[in-house]
Amino acid sequence: MRLFPDIPLIPFCILISGLSMMGPAAVSVLANEHTVAREFFYTGLLVTVLAAVTGFAAMNRPRPVAPASRLMQIALLFAALPLVLAIPLPVVVHGTSFMDAYFEMVSCLTTTGMTSLKPAVSEGGAIFPLPAGLVYWKAQTAWFGGLLIWLVAAEIMAPLGVGGFEIVSQPRRYLGRRRAVSAAAGGARLLAYFYFGLTAALWLLLFAVGEQPFAALIAAMSTLSTSGITIDGGFSMAGSGIGSEILICAFMLLALSRLPVIACRWGTEPTELRLDREFGLAAIIVLAATFIAVIFRYSELAALRSWEQVAELAQALWGTVFTAVSVLTTTGFKTLFWQQTVIPLPDEFINLALLGTAAIGGGVATTAGGVKLLRVAELLRFGSAEIRHAAIPSSVPAVSGQSSLEGYEKAVLATIFLMLFVFLLAFVGLGLGIAGFDYKESATLAVAALTSAGPIPNAILGPAFSLNEAAPVTKLLLCGAMIFGRLELLALMTLFNPGIWKRQQA
């Protein structure tokens, strides 16, 4: 799990973090934010030197190769690396505690996109936006977290058969549990090039359709990482046109299936593309959302008299499609036509639809969070088979491509994960309730943290809602929820399985 063959993972990631601080320093210089630029530059220089010394001291030592050991390293990395990433924030944003900075960086690294920072307000009531260097730092951190998730899924989750890969048919056929370290490193580099190329392509396309270069870069990094981070720090993509939304929606589709990562890493077959259940279920969900929107707008359909009305209806339906894809991938971008989309819908229905769609989540081996489409598809398939067998007891179950026993085992694993997810949801929601949040706020924050859909609270609770005044214990609880939701409790529980470590020593 190391792109560089001689430096251990954690010092290497800290070294990369220090070097990457030069990016927001350069952005701050271009934006005439020289105080912010100095803070990022000096902090990055210090972190780079310390990480380099530590990394070189640990070079050429025996390193863990087994997936279980690397999964433990990744869990420690998600908890410890934000301590380094948060160092510049208290100086950059005055009045920000280190706890707020740590929460912000955990949210970014896990690609959640939840924020506790509030723009500064002058005595006259003028609102000052966050510095451009800080916005870039958040988007860049989330982008790096998205790349890390791709690598973790390919090099750790897949060999262990967790993270959704327990549902994949015959995963050993193309995963290969015991690959050479050099081959794994080459595959990791290939995934990194693919991820970088997609980001650069979206950036250039957004710039070509009229976006400002900086806004296009933030949108591109936030789309590929599904973090939903925007320049204004809210739920909206202000300033984006319909062309930008179409491009963003097209690239968000990559987070609906495991096949892009699998095809890049191991190759795939045409039949896998045609029979992909994740894309199929996602299409059904988006079409169902559009159909419901049409039902609520039946009176408008009957009263169409001009092309202007047709255009407004088309914008509302497109807003439904874009929002459904955005929330399903746990990105959380809001369409430019949000008001036209939600006008005829009850608030309770909108809130429930957003939370439910985010809970379903995106594809396996993607940056999207949630329960995952493949698990939901497996539960639906098995549930329909059981209902059919209960209605016709003499029928013979027909399961294509797998035995009935294998299908039953996959359904059991999907059910176990769903139970663990509901348990964590209840635990986090109860903790937030004890901390003083009401039921709506607790449920919304718990779902947003566990599904990595951080922008959702702004849509449900309103832009005035903020975690800035929340207690440090509450923010630590949400940090833990974001890490557990990102790495999945079922995957972390494998670390307590003695059989994993025995196979590692063998």
C-alpha cells in the first residue's frame, strides 16, 4: 500500500501532506492573501522536513505486506493524519480552535465534506468568505482522501473480501490474494494516474464551458472525491450553468459502480459492464425519483401552454435527476434549479428522500459512502426470491451465475452489514441527542457522517445550521462516525478475527 517502495506508509503520507501545503500557499499568493500563504508555506516546510527525517530513519525496515496489517495502518492514518493537516487552520481562520480544525480535516480526508467553519462577520454585518487558500486546501485534502480510498479498496479491501467485495461473485478470479509487492505498487500508480487524469479532464471541460479556473478546479476535485466541497462552503454549486451540471453529473456516475476501478486495476469483461447491478439499481432509483417528480407536477403537465412552461418543467426534471445522482453518490451538490425542483414537494418528503438516498450510497470500490448499491441489490434479489418461494413453495430457485448457497451467504453478509450500519446509526444518533440536538438534527447528522454525505445537513437543516458552537465531545463523536463510515465497521471488525492474522503469518 505504498507508492514509494522504501518509506513506510504513514511517514510517506505526512511527507506528501507537507509538500501539498505549497499548493494552497501558491493559491493564496495569487489571491493576495499573503498571511495565509506564509502560514501554509512555513507549516508545509516544517512538516516536510520532519516527515523526511522520520521516513528516511525508517527506510528498508521490514514492512507489513498482508492486507490486515495495512488495514490497521489505514485506520491509524485516518485518525492521525488530520492532526498534521489541521496545523495551519487556527492561524488562517481566526477564532478557530484546534478541535474545529481537526474536525474539518477528518471531514475532508474521509471525503465527507461536513464543515464547522463559519465565515468571518464584521461589526457592520459584512460577511467575509473563507480564504481561497483554505478552500483549495480543503478540496485538495478531500481529493487526496478520494485517491486513498481507491487504493485502499483495490489493495486492501479486495484481498480481504470486505468493503462490499464480499458480495462480488468470484472475487479471487481477478484479485489474486498473493500478488508481488512490485505488481501491487504498479497497480497503485496506475490507479493514481487514472484518478489524476479524470480530475484534469473534468477541470479542463468545466473551464471550456465557461467556469472560472479556480471554481472549475474546486468543482473537479470535489466531484471526483465526492466530497461536495464548494467555494461558498454550502450545499449549492453557485455560478455553475447547465453545461457544468451535465459534465459534473457524467463524472459522478463513476461513483455508482466498482467497474471503473476494477477495469483500471485488473481489467474487466464486456458482460460485466452489461450486467452491472450497481448501475442498474442506480438507474431505477433515479428514474423513480423523476417519476415521483412528474406525479407531483401532474397539474403543471396538464396546463402547459407555452415553450417557457415546457422549459421550466424540463429544468425541474433535470434538477431531480442531478440531485438524485448527487445524493446517491454522497457528493451532495445542489442543482442550479433547486427551487423549481422542490416547490411542489412536501418538506418531510424531501428530507426523507435525501436521507434515504444517501443511506443507500454509491458503488463498491468508489469514493461514495453509504450501505452501497451492490449490497442493496443483493438484498432485493434475495428478498424477491424468498417471496416467490413463499408464494410457490414447489418452485426451484433460479440464481444465475451462482449457486443458491452462495447467494444465501451473500445475502447474510449484506444483512449483517445493514444491521451494523443501523446499530452505528442509532448509537451516533443517541449520542448526538444526549449532546443536546433534537431528533431531526441528530438523525440528519448521523446519516451524513456515516454515509460521507456532509453537505446534506445544509439542505435539510438550512444554511443557518452550524456545528461551530457544538461541544468538542460532539465533534469527536462525529469524527469517529466519519472514520467508521468511511472504512466500514465490518471491515474494521476483521482485524479482531484471529484467522486473518494466522493466514498473514503463514
